[in-house]
Amino acid sequence: MTGDNITTYPVDTVNRVKRLHDRGAYDHATIHALLDAAMLCHVSYVIDGQPYCTPTLYWREGSRLYWHGSSASRMLRNLSGGEPACLTVTQIDSLVLARCGFNHSVDYRSVMAFGQARLVSDQAEKERALVMMVDRLFPERTALLRQSSHQEIKATAVIFMDIERASAKIRTKGIGDNEEDYRLPIYAERIPVNTVLGKPEPCPRLLPAVKRPPTLDGYREGRPLEDSLAEAYRASYPD
Amino acid sequence: MTGDNITTYPVDTVNRVKRLHDRGAYDHATIHALLDAAMLCHVSYVIDGQPYCTPTLYWREGSRLYWHGSSASRMLRNLSGGEPACLTVTQIDSLVLARCGFNHSVDYRSVMAFGQARLVSDQAEKERALVMMVDRLFPERTALLRQSSHQEIKATAVIFMDIERASAKIRTKGIGDNEEDYRLPIYAERIPVNTVLGKPEPCPRLLPAVKRPPTLDGYREGRPLEDSLAEAYRASYPD
């Protein structure tokens, strides 16, 4: 799974994509590109038979995913021994209005990743991960910040999961009506959905001489969030 | 839970919001408003001890949530008897760059809803639900479409879940640095994140006389998706 010469995640009944009209992919390149262009995931885990679906921020290093939470959160109390988890990332790209209800759809890109979630318990590794949690989004930012206190580090839990299985599902086809339905006098369209950055709002309490560092140039008004995230990822993990 | 005079979901260890610096809410008004302004959810469920986190489209009727899937999907085979599920909806509103790593955050709104997921097996109720799946997004659209075939209805599964417990978490505060950190010469900002509609793209194969129906006026370029969705919801469920 970690060798450079193995470029797909294994496929079995857990992660095989079943719906044939959506494209399933298992290769590292497709899956990692989707993961590196996003920041929000939903993580599923089970406590006493009850499934939880928790939104959180995540990032990737190789085939390892990291996410974070409060040390007090219920999600984390059960994870020290390794608990099965599923981390999913989804981007909606358009609404698809077809000529019948059945062909109404959305264009989207998603990744489901499966593995065993574990707490990062080694202190040095945890501190490194907390740096990357910020710097993966805002390259080299941690060096400009007030250093984290011991208490802050203690209050944040970092979880990691080595991806054992993963799949991507991508729908890009827009309108896909049955051939005979194109002859009907019914309106159909695709409505793009874009997640973009607004105008950055500097803190009103900035000290007078403090300017926006050039390392934030990638975050500018009107740019798709995913482009800023992918660029920041490449700056932080240049290999 | 369904009476008009009961306006909050019950709170216990499953849904109590633990992190005090985020605002937790349990009232129907807050939770339903968030649910009705979105279309994408992630649903967690468990098969053989393995949690799955599946993205799908959902909608709400009262305290009941509906979502759909392929009849062939692995998610649905286990649900006929009622299976514990958690449905989560999350909206990121901004990236928050603070003066220390610990106070970096995002403004966001999310809902977690818990209950027992079940297949809609009654045929008339299923057909009604499939109409609402489209009309909830695009009011009165089904009446303009080619009717669904028996096979199409059979191929689509509709799941419902009565919300037994739910919580909303909302962070809106932007930058929240420790008071003493505001004296440091460190740049901080809030970057808004907006999910907006692009320019609708009519199907290139429209018949010549077919025009965009006025019922789609709510979907226009540059509008926040959540505004279009909330408006469409109110048109479909006017009470």
C-alpha cells in the first residue's frame, strides 16, 4: 500500500463502487487529488452500535489521513486502540435537471476511505501534525504565529488512519436523458455549483504595521476554494 | 416529537454538544432551517461492524428525513428492519486565521440527526416521495416531466428516518484570539467561503420552442445555493 510502485487501493466488497453509471476509481492519483483539494470531511465511526457522522477538517500524508478534534469529544475516547472508520469527502459540481425524474441528478466528486482510526499519541509526532494542520492550508504560517502552549497541545487530539481501502466516485456527464426523451418538449439544464472565496477580511484589531503575508496570496476573492487548497497542499508537500 | 407544541429535540449523551466554544442548539427552528437550506448530507450506518459514510441527497418533512439511493446499493440491503443511522449536514462559512495555531478555525453550521433508517416500502408513499425528491428542489417540476416508469421507480430506493435526537452546531464568531495575543504583530483574517450558483446551461438538445419555466427563477447565477434551496423548500412545504 505504501510502495511507490503500487498505485491503486485494493478493491473488495467494502469499497467497490456499485452504481455503474457513476465512474468508480481506485487509483492513488485520482483519490489523492480529490482529497488534497478539500478540507472538510465527514468521518463515520461506531460507539455501542450507534453510528456517528462527524464533520471535521482533515489532511493527507501519503496514504495516511489525519483529522483533529477536541480531546474531550466523544469521537476520540474510543479510538486509542484503533477503531474502524470511514472518512468521506464530497464536492457537488452541478445540479442536473433532466426530462424525467429518474434522470435528475448532480455532478459530483467524492472519496470514501476506510481504515482503522487511531490517536496520535507520540508527543513529537503530535506537535508535527498540529503544525501541518495549519501549514497544509496556509503554507509556512505556523512560523509566523505565537507558539502553541502545552495546554493547547493537550486540548487538541489528532487522529490518523492509514487508508486500507478507498474509492472515488465522479459524475461529470451533466444531462443524461434516455435517447427517446430528447424528442419531448421538456426543459432541461445543468446549473453549476461553485464554492469560492469571498473577500478576505483582515482582523479589525491588527497592529498598524502588520501586513498580509505573501504566503496567503493563493487565497483571493472569487477563486475556487479547491484551487487554493490544492495549491497550498502542493506547497506544503512538494514531492 | 411530532406535536406542534414540542419545539426541541430531546438531549442526551448521544447528541449533546460537548465543545462549549461552539454553540449547540436543539430547537426545531434552528435545526430545520439548516436542513432545509441544503441538499447534500452524509449518512453513517454500520454493516458487520464496519461504519460507512455515504454522501447522498436528502429532504425533510416535519421531523422525518428522506434520502435516496440505488436499490442495488449496499447501504440499503440492511435497512428494511430499521437500522441506527446518523445523518449530518455541514456548511463551511469561512476560514479563520488567528494569531496562534490553536485558534485557527472555520465558521460553520452543521446538524447531526439520529434515528432508525427504514426503507419506504409502501408503493403509493414511495411514488409520492419520489415526486417530492424533485419538487422539493424544483417546485412543481414533476408535473412538467415525462412520467416515471415502473422500472425506474423500482430501481430507486427511498429511505426515511424519524429524527429521534438531533443537534446543531454553529460557529459564527470569526477570529477569537486570546486577549493577550491581540498585542502581537501577527496577521489574522477571516476568509468567507460561499457556495453559489453558476450560469445555468440549457441542454444543447432542447426542442426549439422549449423555454425555461418561471418556476426555476429562484436558481440564477451568483445566488447562494442555500438561498435557492431554502426558497424552493418553502414553496414546496408552505406551512
